[in-house]
Amino acid sequence: MTFHRDDPNTWPCFRPLIIAHDVGRSRDRSTAVVGGLGPFEPTLIGIKEAEELPQGLYGSRRASALAAIDHRYYNNALIVADLSYDPTYAEVLFETFGPRVIGLTISRNGDGMNGEWRAVKHGAMLFYTVGRSYLLELYHSYLQSRQVRIVHGPLTQRAHEQLTRLETEIRESGIVYRCVPGQHDDLGISCAMLTWAAHHPHLSYWVDTAFASRRPRRPPPQISPLGWT
């Protein structure tokens, strides 16, 4: 397939590959948006696909559905997961994906620049707190500056429509984005999470930590007997 910078389907890889995982509440679907930085232009972000996981999945079953998507990409993705509504899910994600998981808490405020380590079973996970309005405005700025390329499909189109249907309210603290009753923003938020992660200043550190165990280790130097007297 011929490479075209505006079509992430033709990109040979992402550097790195990221899966943004919005964890839905009981009546919502959890999502997975796949993409990352382009291989030739480090400022260009590609969104290759978006998926809604089946409803009614919790804990290990939800992580297994996410792992099936990750497996299509050779188990080679950073997993950026919104754990705002289910912090205990961090344990399951870490057990499934190990240090490839970055936890996110979406709240009213915060730019998500400062991480904190939280203990999980068999290890620790980095968590960041970021404001919902900050995420959405950051994503909008990337779209406006044409730094994002999105593969057209039913679910990526739905993600776009979710964000265009959001209601805005101007407060002293800034703009607040709200869903119309009965509507959802999970796919749109996942796209925003992916773009936040793709240009995060800690991205290189996440990659180094996530894949350190996969790097081949150098054999110990051989001691020459010629040094003995």
C-alpha cells in the first residue's frame, strides 16, 4: 500500500502505538481508540480505528476484550485508561498488560502534566489527573491546526458527532462541556485522551518503562584467562 501522510491506514507503524481506553459506567460502553504518532512526522497524530466494547463487561472480561484489540497490533501498544469511575480496574489492567498501562483520572481541573505512582498488585502504575474541558479543548486545538489525521469509519464519525453535540457553559473558571441527556461522549473523549498522550512530555519515559523487559540484554563480558599470573 502506498504511503499517504493524510491516511493513517497507509502508515507502516505508529511511534508509539497508543490505545486510549475510556471505561464506561454501568449504562455506557467502554471504548478503545487506536492510533499514535506518525512514523515520519513526529508532530502528526493518526487515529486508525475506534471501537465500542460490548455492554455489560466488567473487570477481567472487559480487560480481555481490550486485550483482543491489542493483540491485533502484536501486543505492542501503550494503554492509556480512564479510571475515573472504577479505580479498582487498575489492578486488572496491570495484571493483563503490565507496565504498559498509564492511568488517567478525568476531573474538573488539571493539565495532566504531573504523574504519581500508585501501588497495584505486583507493581505500581503511573496516574495523571486532567480536566475534562482541558482534554476537549486540547483535542480541538490539534484538529484546528491539522495535527490529527483520522481514518473515516462509522465509529470515528460517531466520535466526531458526539463532540459536536456537546453543550457548552461559560463559567468564571472557563468553559464546561456537558452531554445532552441521553447522549454519550465516550468515543470523543477517547480520541482526546489519545492526542493528549501522543504529545505528552513523559511519552518517551512511558515507552522506555513499558518495553524495558523486551529489550535484549547484553551478555556479561568474558573474562580472559590471559590476565591471570
